[in-house]
Amino acid sequence: MLFTLVVVGASAMAGQGGNDSAEPLPALFNVIKAEPASMEGIVRLPIVNHDGDGEGEEMPSTIQYSIRNSKDFSTFMAVTNLGLCIRPVEKEICASFVRMISGAPPAVGTDISQTRIGGAGYGTVYLAPLHGFSFAGVDAFAAFLSIDSQDSPQGDIVMYVYAKKGNDLIQINGRAASCDAPVKPGQSDAEYYRRHCLGKAVVEKAEAEGKKLIELFRLKP
């Protein structure tokens, strides 16, 4: 489907090489403490956002970690810090991110695009919570399924983990499957998602993907 072929934001650059992980980060990122325990097979890319940058300009600046030389642009970890949420739009995104962890899960079909701290050029719609795994070293986290799409309700089914460690905010995501069944006339988005995107096999695959990615991006103690 079209969405899987679109290069989305800086994640594409990171997956194809990005910034050498040995190079020093811009000083503004000194406030971030969370980082992977091992950088083997992982590339690091600092993303500094400003007004006027285009897609993604509203997000706080982040350090993004992707799988080196991977063409899977939907799999990465983005890390920011509450101290980097300075502009009003950044403050709202970061507050919404934290509410996703501490608050009640949204209803199926809720647009949660403005909770993301990483990824640009597409929308994110909430599907369901995920269970069955842990995330060592964080204070709290929430895992869930979403649809990432440029043409919802059809799109990619993506596993997300939002986590908080101290003042650091951590987003991990990876594609689990596609949801591209035809939309019937008069069918609501929520009905479509429940019928076509939340099968047992998809949920089990997403939970397995979550465990794999949390281990891949396991945090340094």
C-alpha cells in the first residue's frame, strides 16, 4: 500500500545511516539521560525542530535511534525531555504524551497524532492497549496498537510504547501488519477498525514485536 512506501520524516535518514553514533550531540540534548544499553546495530540521529521547518516542526527536539541500514522506516525509538518541551505546541504534545501513559486509554478510532514525539507526515489513530510485557528501567509506560496512515481508516497497524523515565519521554514503535480491507459504504471508522484491524493474530504479533523492540532498545541502567 502507498503508506508503506512513503519516506516519513527523519526516520528514513536514520535507517540509512544517519549521524555517526560516536559524534557528539548538540549541547541541548545534555538534559536527556535515557539511551540504549548497546548501540550495536543501532544508529543515532539528533533531530532539532524549529518553527518553519515543515512537517514535524511542532514536535520537541529528540534523539532518534533506528536500526542501521534498515529500510523499515516505521521502527525507531525517539527520546526527548520535558525540559526540551519549550514552545506552547511542544508543551501540549509532551503533556498529551504523558497523559497517554497515566490516563485512561482513548476510545477506538481516537486521533492521537498530537501525542507523538517522533515521526511526521502521517496520522495516528488509537486502536487498543497491549499487554503481556514489561519495560525495565522506566518509571511508567503504556503500550498500544494504532493505525498509522495518510488515508485512514486503511493503514499500517503499528505497535507503540510510550514511556517516562525521570523527565525523559521515550517513544518506541514498529509496524505489525497492514489493515487494508475495503471500506463498506456507511461503515464508521471505529467499526472498520474493530472488524478488520484487531484480530487475535494481529494483537499477538504486535505483542511479540513489542517485546523484541523493548529488548533491542533496552535502556542503559
